Amino acid sequence: MLNAKSEVDNMIVRVGFLDKDENYIARLANYYSAHANETVQFEIYLFTKEEALRKQLSRGGRMDLLVAEEDLLPEPEEYSRNMELAFWSTEKHEQKRNGYPVVFRYQKASEIFREFQSMAAKRGHGASSFEMQANGQVVLFINGAGGAGSGTAAAGCAAAMAAQGKNTVCFTLKQNACNDSFDICGSSMTDVMYEISMWRQLGGKDQGQLQMKLQSMLKQDNETEVYSFAPFDLPVSAMNFDAESVENLIQAIKGICERCVISADGTLSPMLLKLIRLADWTVIVSDSTAEGNEKSSKLLDSLEAIDSMDEKLIVGKMGVIFNRFGSTGQKLALPKYASELGTIPRYQNADKKRIIRELRMSSVYSRMI
């Protein structure tokens, strides 16, 4: 996927190649990556089987233009209703096939992309326009004290967002997190970290390729409809996940979802500060005990001190949730820059998945949804 915007229309043009010759379409994509211009730019998706194309579309992926080998697309009208459709041709002078335009595959790559530009310009000025790139909202949950339940609160928030029809991704950056929030998870954060590392080694310039790879690594939980990555395989894997990697990850994920919910350790570090700066909301979860509230208060004070030296990048988007709140629960006095978002009751003898189901309808997340 190659990511960019048209200067004229400020639009994202998504082009899919469906072709049995994987090397051919890969060369086209590589050519575009090396010769992209600023007039019309594209995201490019590569498929060798219709099944892969269907899977991409079923997961919320969209195409504006699809160029396919005709024998790989037995029912083209199924696609032409939602996107521009053209067939590859080996005949230089062929203009149409079964009512659809054709693209001569043996011409120069520059000429092929010029034809795509023509299609994009025609569609961009028609009744329908290309969809803007997603710019997902990021919500970060951190513990004021260890064991306060920020991971469960984050998963509940993601489930609540998905229940409201938001395309939602959830994952944790905690070193020792367990894989017990959702029945179905995608690849582990260890694998995600590896893909980001490889992308950076290759130059780290093609944001679209990273987005496409990460999207393929997500899986959707059947019950909550939340997409997620599994936690790190081992705590040591998280040690090499630095602030730059976090920024690469979040910028890519924001391009493929409406909401991104993250849980992380509350220990101050360059990575945590990067997360807070990138998040639209940062939610500190306290376990409602005197000790937990004291630690949460110290964390808030530390962030305020950092913020006073950092151009007000942190304070102003802080919230606090009091978890496991019951008859003995306590609330800390919040500074004026932090908002109380509400309380989560103590669920007796309930496992995490049951709590997440209960939290889907909780009003504690209403300001973030």
C-alpha cells in the first residue's frame, strides 16, 4: 500500500492489482515507490487471488480502482458497483472489454500510472469521491499503580467503541501482559515490533506498506468485534520497543482504524511520554485504594512537571477512572487539568472476559467514544 494525497483534490486513491504474476505487480509497485510524483498519488494493494481481495474488503479495506486479470474475476459487476474496474490486456489497441476499460500491461510503467491518473481525475470530479485516509483517535490507558486494571479497562473501552460501530484496534505494550482479553487476537507485539524494525531498515518512508502489513496481522474478535494484536511473547521483547517504534506504530494504526485503544505500563520513560503526546486521551486507572490513589497522584504531578517544560503537550487531555470501586473505595482529589471519567465497580468472581462484556455498555467511556 503506497500512501499519499493528491495536491488538487486532497484525496487518497486506493488502487488494487489482481494478477497471477506476483513479480510483475510487485515491480509496478516498486516503480511507483521510486518515481512517485506530487500530482496524483496512490495507495497500492497487491493480490494474486480473488480470495485475498475479498478478505481485504471484508475487513474494512476499500478500493477506488481495481485492475485485474479477467479470469481471476468471474463476477466483475460485484466489484464495479463500489469501485472503478479495469482489466489487464495484452493487446495494445484494445480499449474496452465487456464494457470495462483495459490497461495494456506491456507499456512503460510511467504510461500505466498516467492512465491511473486519468481514471482518478475522472472519478474525483464525478458524483463520488475517494475516501480520505483514516485518522483514528488514540486512547491510552496506564496504571497509576501496578495491578490497577488498566488492561481490562482498555479492553472494555475498545469493546464499547466497537459496539458503537467504530472500527477499533486494541493492543497492550505492557511487558508481562497476558493474552486473556479477547478470544481471538492477531499476531503478537513481538512480531509487530519485528515488522516495524524491518520497515525502518528498508528506509521507513513508505507508510502505506507498513499500514498494509500491520492490517494483515490484525484479527477480529467474534464477540466484541475488536481488532487486536496479541501481547509480547516474552517481556524481553518489549525492551527493544523504543519511542521511535511507538510513533511508527501509532501513525500507521491511525491510518487504518477509527479508534485505537492502548494499555501501557505507567512507569515514566521516553516511550510512555511519546505515547502520551500522541494520544488524544490519556486515562490513568486507579484501583481506588489509598495507596493506588497516592501513586496515581504522584504520576499526575510528574506529568504536570514535565508538561511545564514541554510546551503543554500533555496536560489538557488527562482523565482518571477509579476501578474496582465499592463501599470502601476512595477517590483522590484531582488537579484542575485532569477529568474524572467515572468509576468501574468491583465485579466479584468474574473473569476478565465477563468484565469486558459488562463494560461494553458502561457510561465511563462516553466522553472518549
